[in-house]
Amino acid sequence: MEAIEHVERRFPAVNDLATNASLRETELRLQKEIEQLRAETRQIEGNLRAEMGRQKVDIIKWTLGALLAHTALILGGMRYFFG
């Protein structure tokens, strides 16, 4: 009697066991969700790359503008001091 009780405690009831069909269904559902997440990730990555390209252009424009302003300031100072 004790052995039977031990087996009953050790193993779940049959209705709690997963079947091959339910495991396959879960696997397919998870694969579909993974593919959706991959597609979203690719889209986000593309958006980020585009934004980084725009930021790069802005940085170059501001750097060139600052360089021109510094050059004009230096040339103006040289003209003022050296005639």
C-alpha cells in the first residue's frame, strides 16, 4: 500500500501529462512568436540605422559649421592684430 502511495505522489495524474500533440502545438506557437519578434527586431534595427545615418549627417554639418566659425574668428583676430 505504501509503495502505491509513493508512486502516486511521484508521478502526476494522467490528465496532467503533456501529449505529443499539445507539445507540438506549443512548439509551433512559440516558433511563430519567435518569428514575429525577429521581424520586429529587424524593423527596429532598420529604423535605428536610418536614424543613426541622419544623426551622422547632423554631426558633420555642425562640425563643419564650427570649424568655419573658428577659422573666421582666427582670421579676424589676425587681421585685427596684424593689420
